Amino acid sequence: MKSVLVTGANAGLGKESARQLALLESTERVYLGCRNLERAEAAKADLTQATGQSVFEILQIDVMDMDSVRAAVRALPSPIDGLVMNAGGMGGPTPRAKTPDGSTQLFAANVLGHALLVDELIAAGKLEKVAVYSGSEAMRGVRQMRIKPLTFETSSSDEFASVIDGSWLGGAYTAMAAYAASKYVAALWIGSMARRHPSIRFVTMSPGGTSGTAGTDGMQGFQRILMKYFAMPLMVAFGMMHDVETGAARYVNALMDERYESGVFYGTAADAMIGDVVDQATIFEDLANEDFQDNAYEAIHRFLRPI
């Protein structure tokens, strides 16, 4: 894997993934996909010093802004072998606010921008081997965090579109439920992409329960405080979370190891937060439903307006 683009690369799992990739003998270029140039420059300096490798280049990209995504693809100087779609989060203070494309900010940051990124890279002949998406077990429920499994009535393209525009669950909308639903739609979309583009290996990989990430900073108010200063330290103390190095290594392994099959969502085993990864369709069988996968693809592309 000579060249890889990592989104959300200025901190947390993205930055650590970039560090690990730079230490591989085969790596010649790691593009740091970042929204904020100042933070990107700081991350590049840190990574160069930490690895002793001069392989890092900055690619400015805001996955909530479709014009920024298109501009980033145009600015990419040459094709990449691999892509790590890590940017996302809980949507900040206004997760349900709409983007100009009609998507919620939460869905745009986690899924829509990445879907456009992949489409544009493929159309430009700039993605050659592997695309890894950052999944989450939240969609099939996490007992330790009191996250209940998702339930959908039809898993139709219309129902998935309601996840994208924020009308899903009506007044019962919460950022955590919307986040879990966005990750579910994304995992299905990856399954559809794997069948549509068999020359590229598409993998959804959860980093698992990971401490020290930037994800909690995107949570709202009291929820952020509770998770960052109370829940996460307790889970670390009780061995329910692993470090950021272990979480990022899952992404790198998915990129490099062809035993991770295209179209599959790999995550932690049922009733666990860390440990070996398994095919999540063995826990939540809807993930392997090709009709649901294509419904997710269709719903996402309703919101990707042609320029």
C-alpha cells in the first residue's frame, strides 16, 4: 500500500492511523485529510517528528461540505491505493441542523461526504485498491453503554432517507440514535459498493471501544461531560476499552490484510466492546441483506446532487 488518504487525520484514531501507516515499509505517501489547515499543519509536524518519516501531505477536506469534497479530489495529485474514512462524530451542538444538500450535519459528517468522496475518487480514477469505513457497533446495540439495538420498520430507501434528513423517529430524535442509524446505513452502503465495484475492496471496520479519541468532543453538553470524564475512565479501568493504538490498528489491518472480505462489517463480538473482530452480520443479519444494501445506496444518492 504505497499511498493512503485518511480523513479526520489531525487527531485521535485518524492521526494514529496515519502514524502507523507511515511506519510500514511499503508506504510512500500518507495524505492527511483535514478540515482545519492550522491543526493539519500541527498534526503533520507531530507525525513527522514521531515517525522520522517525510511521507505526510495535507489535503484540505470538510466532509460536511460537498463542494470541499469535490475540490479535494481535484487537488489530489495522483491516485491512491487506500482510503480510510474516519472523520465523523456526534454532530456537535446542532446534529439535526440541515446542510444545503438536505442532510443533517451528523449524517453529512459521518456518511454523505464520504459517499461523495468515494464516488468522485472512482470517477476520477483515483482510488485503486481498498476503502475502509469506520463502523460502530452502536447500530446493533451496546449493552455496556446502554445503547439499544436499532429497529427499522421496512429498511426501505424512504426510511433510510428519513435517517439522512433527520425526520427519522420524529420528535424522539436523539443524537446517539441518529449516530447509530447513520452507521447502519453506511455499513449497508459499503455492502452495495462492494458489489458495484468488485475491483476495489470495501470494508467497514469498527475501531471498537477506544479511549483517548476525539469523538466525545462532538457530543452535546452533559452527555459529553458524562462520557469524557466519568463513563470512559471507568470503562478503561474495568478493561472495557482499549487504547487508540489498538483501535487504529484495526483500520490499518483492514487496509493491508486481504482476509478482510469486501462488503463485510467487522466489529467486536456480541456483548463485548474490545477483543477479536467478527462479521457483524452474524449478530445483526440485516447487514447482509442485499436489498437493504441497495436501498441505503439509493437513499444516499438522493442527497448527492450533481454539480
